[in-house]
Amino acid sequence: MNTAITILIVILVIFILWQVFIRILRRYLDFPAPAFIGNFLDSDFRRRMQSPDKIISRSGIKEGMKVLEVGCGSGAFTTFVARAVGDKGEVFALDIQPEMLKQIENKLKRSENKDIKNIQLIEGDALNMPLEDNYFDLVYSITVFQEIPDKNKALKEIKRVLKPNGVLAITEFLPDPDYPLKSTTVKIGTSEGFISDEVEGSFWNYTARFIKPDN
């Protein structure tokens, strides 16, 4: 057998076994991505697989918006969103792990990011967010929503902080061990009264948008 084919088969088998192991583990344990992998999560390698521009476009993030990132982690996409909403917009980056927020704080001190003044770091739980009602134009989550132990409660909190007709955008990516099918994300997203808007992207990498009703 060709050596290259053998290597590809070995990589595929390892990937499948890893996915099976993690998914079994997730049935019994709920935990966020650990802070020690923050450098990998916030890497150009990851962003080559998950383009910030595509995520921003598919999510519906526009200049001047007040947006909330649920589960910002080490900030792989936070600075890109901050620049997309511009000086008149706001980005609230929420994470339950202070170690992750510290990594974003250090990132914002770098010379290439000192122009960014519109990010607020919030330590908090998606199930009980320390944020105002009806404040945000858009809430987004990137390969994080499936990590939340009580998704319905999180959706109620997201609905609370969104303005009427505000947008919820959930992005998922297959290499993530918590990856759900598009139909699963749509089913979960509409379970608390959100209206399904559009799902963009491929089977492997997609963003599902939902609208908060205005009543």
C-alpha cells in the first residue's frame, strides 16, 4: 500500500477514535475547553480552518452593532469582530474561565491590538449573565454552545439580553468533539421561541442564525 495512503488512513482512524472517546466522555461530564489550550484555539492554524471573515459575514455582524460573544475563550475571533463593528460598536466578551479572559487581556496589550478600544471582558456564566435586558443587537457563539450544560436556560438568558428582532448566531465545526448536525442546532435554537433565519456554510463548518421575536 502507498505510504501516503497508509498515513492518511492512520490519521483518519486516530481522528475517529478521538471523536468517539470525547463524545462518550461528554455524556457524563460537562466542561469548557481548558485554558491551557488557549494558544491553539487562538492560532492562525485554527483561523485557516475557520475564517473570521466568513464567520462574521454568516453571523450577520455589522458596523455599529452591540454584540456579545458567549464563550470567547482566548479570543480567537474577538478582535476581528471588534474591528468589524468599529468604533461605534461594542463587543462584550463573556467567558466562565478567568484564565481565558486573562489571555485576551494580554492579547489586547500587544502593539497590533492597541487601537482596539471597544471590547469589554466579562467573567460570567452563560446560564446567569451579568448583563442588561434587551441590550444587544447580536449574540454569537463559536464552537462553544454545545459545551453549555443547560442549553435551554442559556437560550432564555440570550433572549433576555437581546433586543427584539436581535440575532443569535451559532457556529459549529466538525473537528470539535461537540459538533452537532445542522438540524440539531436548528432544533435546539428554536426550542425557546427563537425563529430560525438561515443556515450558511458546509456540513463541516456552518453558522445557524436565529431571530428573537419582537413580541
